[in-house]
Amino acid sequence: MNYLVAEYRKSEKCNRHNMKTITLKPLVLCLAVAGLGQIASAQNDLNLPDVSQAAEVKQRIALTDIVIKYHRPLVNGRKIWGGLVPYGKVWRAGANENTTIEFSDPVSVEGKPLDKGTYGLHMIPNQDSWTIIFSKTNTGWGSYSYDQKEDALRVDVKPRPLAAQKEALEFDFEDLKPTSTAVTMKWEKLGVPFTVSVKDADQTLQNIPGAIERPRSVYLAGFGRRGAILFDQKDQPR
């Protein structure tokens, strides 16, 4: 009889232990999942410097603002053209996210019309000629998701050698004129310019109705400077 009681108590103790083990397993699993979630959240919140640092350049042409946002990879002793950046393939014109270019008004690029807006800027490098691509998609990562169907405009331009090497990629506004500029990508020993131009007189005419609604003193002051340029351009033979 004592033997049976002892065995019963032993069996009951074992069952309680198993129940505790079964109950603890989901708890441990939940704690593990919560811990992983906290680690992932911490990684997302962690702000680390990019190897290819972010940059932004801006230029006003007449009344039109041009803004380029990009990342600046370094040469770092590597072969760039035909190496890190292969010929004949779409390239992000920078590093990390899409390089973007924004126009506050309609413009012409290499003589071809392009509506105002923000575009993903891509390039196809070749030894003698480059293709500059303005994509309607501007939120991708690099050129991996690039789709030619989203092209707003393509133009072909000629690259040129630089006098001095550029260790970090940069965009510059060269040959600045009242109604145009050459937007130039520079990296390693190569520069790739494309001309952006605007119709200053047409933009000024569009602004006149709004200007008339301003106080007379402000309107006259502005019109004296802009109006002289406007009518001088409109009176020129075409």
C-alpha cells in the first residue's frame, strides 16, 4: 500500500513538472520574439553615417529652381568607368537611393521639352556617348527597379575629360547664363554635362497677373526691372 502511494505521488509530481515545462515554452517563445522586435526597432532607429555621403545642390535659372539630391561615392583606388560602373548599363548616377532632379517649372534639356516635377536621374555610360534618363519614378533604390516604360525623357550627350581627378562624385552647375546652365556630373577624371534651359519671357508673362494683385509700390518696383527685360526679349527679331 505504501508503495502505491509513493508511486502516485511521484507520478503527480512528474505531471506538475511537465505542465510547468509546457506552460513555460510559449512564454519563452514570446519573450524571444519581443526581444528580436526590440533589436530590429533599435537597428531601424540607429542613425549611422553613409560611406557615400548625402548631398544636395540647387541653382536658380531666371525664375526656375533646379534641385539635385544624391549620394557621393568615392573612387577609393577603384577602376570606375568600365569597371565599377559598367558600360552600356543603366546606372543610378550616384549611390544608395535614386539620384533625383527637380524642376520648379517646365524646362528644356538638350533642346527637348520636360515638364516640371521631380525625376529619378539615371545614366547609361559609354566611352564616346552617354544617355541621360529622366524617370517618372524617383523613389527607388539605385537603378535596380528602373523601368524604361517610366521614362519621361532621354537625351544623349558627350562626356569630357576633367583637368583634375574628383575623388568624390559631385554635381555642378557650369556655364551659367540668364536662361540656361550645364548640369555636370563629375567623378574620377570624367565630366558629363547636359544643358538645361528655360523660357524666361514666358514665365514672366505668367507671373504678371499675380503681380498686378500686389500693392502698387511692390508691383512697380518689380515691373521696372523684370518688365524691361521682358519687353526687350519680346521685341527681338526671331
